[in-house]
Amino acid sequence: MEIRDAVEADAGRLADLADFPPDVMRNLVHDRTVRVATEGEDDTVGFVSYDAKRGTVHVTQLAGSAEACERLLDEPIAFAERERMTVELLVPDGESAVESAVEATGFTRTGEGPRFEGKSTVRYRLEPGRAEQ
């Protein structure tokens, strides 16, 4: 599995993975840091998008298999470690592959998150610097 920067041409496959329109995903590629996991020549198997503000890296999208999501989470975690920031993300109910990856990479469940499109979410947080102390 290879991890690389997303490009605009990835928008269609990202849209399939996230169940969003391709235009939304094209904007995401331009507005956020987006990394994709690929297998073989061009088979995109997952992606992560994130941004940083006020001392926290916010994972805004995470999709793919549990294995791909675990590998992809290394990207925002490494950024957070370098910048001495925390990482937060919301996992919608029913996304078991994402939830498994989040828990396997050391995130702690911190409570309920907001509802999106009628779905409940769970808030997770990781403080990389504190895990090493």
C-alpha cells in the first residue's frame, strides 16, 4: 500500500469512497491536506483529509478499509507530533472500519459529537506528545 498526496483527478474515486459528489471532493483536494492510499497501479483504497487550527489537527474525512485508515491516520498524527498539537476527529455511527482504525492508532473516545445528516457521531482525541511521556 502506497500513501501519496491527492490530486484533482482523484476526486471521482474519493467521491465513491465518501458518498459525496465529485465536485465536493475536488474542492476538498484544493482546500485541505488530502492523502490517498493506493494499491497496485491506480486502485485508491482510502483517503484522509485534515487541517490544523488553534493547536489541533482536525481530521475532516477518513474513508476506506480499516488497514488503509490506520495507515492514513499516520499522516495527521505525524504532523501533530512535529507541531506539538493534538488530533481530533468525529466518527459517524455505523462506520466500523473507521472506528477500528481510530481505536487501533491510540485515539481515545471523548464523548458524543454533533449529528450530521441525521447520524450520531463519536468524538475521538489523540495527544501524541503525552502518549510518549
